[in-house]
Amino acid sequence: MNLIIDVGNSFVKIAVFKEDRLLVVEKSSEGTFINKISKLFQSYPSVKQIMVSSVGKLSHLQTKALSVFAPVSVLGANTKVPFKNAYATPNTLGMDRIALIAAAYYKYKGENCLVIDAGSCITYDFIDKKGVYHGGAIAPGLHMRLKAMHTFTANLPLIDSLEFIDFIGNSTKGCMISGAVNGSVNEIEATILQYQERFKDLTVILTGGDSHFLSKRLKSSIFAHPNFLLEGINYILELNKH
């Protein structure tokens, strides 16, 4: 069994896999996840290896604390991956994006894949049918757009909930939510269309914390995978066992 830890910008996701089968997923804050992992090991004592992917600020002490439970691998720029990386600056490529492309490589092998991760940022990552990763795009996520409007203006409020009623907002809050949601949806639709024009046989995967909210508003044909990133980290851990 494997324990997979994804340290994101907002929270930590922890998952237990038996080979490629996901058994359990839990969320935690960065400050308390060690305690949650301790409880998981009581329920799953057969876990033999841990892999950590972090875009947050996981401390050396926290990483060292994990080694009490099982050997720990940290996903990095030099970790062996199954795909060919044609990214011009591979050392700056986020670990989350590496994991997503690994998942696409294994689950949709031989297909042109666009992976859209709707989290703090909305990232677009493309891997072709030959297994070559080319790159993509990074854009502000839904909550980042709302926060930016509040931060960089004098009077717009801070909004932390997405109560989307209609694309025509009839209040300042409604207008801000409409702008953030419609801007994101139309951006995603237009980006998918750009890729489809160049790659006729395109598989589109949507994942991330806001994927469920956005998927209901997208007209494009997509595959929604809420745990795609965790699966990718697990695939990479399995690959590096050999």
C-alpha cells in the first residue's frame, strides 16, 4: 500500500492506494495533517511507502516526521516520470502539473490529452498521443479572481462564496461572481476550442477543487476526475519503486 500526500495552496489531501486502487481520501490543514496521517496508519498498517507532492511550504521537519511511519519520497524535478518532458524550463514546472500529466499518460495512453485543473489557479497541461508533454497555460482561479477584485480596488467587497444565480448580476456581489464564473467558463471553453482546432482527437480532463462547480456550466465534452492528481502521484511512486 502507498500513502500519497498532496500539499496544495489551500489544504493537504491525503490518500491511501492499494496498487492503483484508491481506498480513502482525506483533507487536512497543513498544521494538523501529521496527526491525521498517524490515525490513517492505525487503520492501514500495511502502508509501506509515502510520496509527497508539495506546491505549498512543507517544512523539512514535517517531511522528516513522516519518515517515522514509512520511507518518504518527495516528488521533484529529477524524479523519474513516464512521459517525455519538452517543457522549456522543467525545473520551474509545478509538481502538481507533473502529477496530472502522469495520470493522463497512464489513464489515456495514446491519446492527445488536455488536463484542466481548477484550483487556486486554473492550469492547462497538454500531452500528445506520443507521450510528449508540451506545456499549457496558467490563469487565475475563481476565488483568486474574486480576491483580486477586492484587493486592487477601493470599494469592491471580499467574496468567499459562489452563489451564482444568473449571468446578469443585479448587485455588486452578483456582478463580481458573474464576472469570475463567466470569465472562467468562457476562458475554459475557448481554450478547449483552440486545442481542438489543432488536435482533432482531443480528450479533455477536468479536475481540481472547483471542477464540480465548473463542469455543470461547461458545454464541452469533458471527463471529470476529482482525484486525478492523487492518482498521478501514486503512478509516479509505483514507477520509481522499480
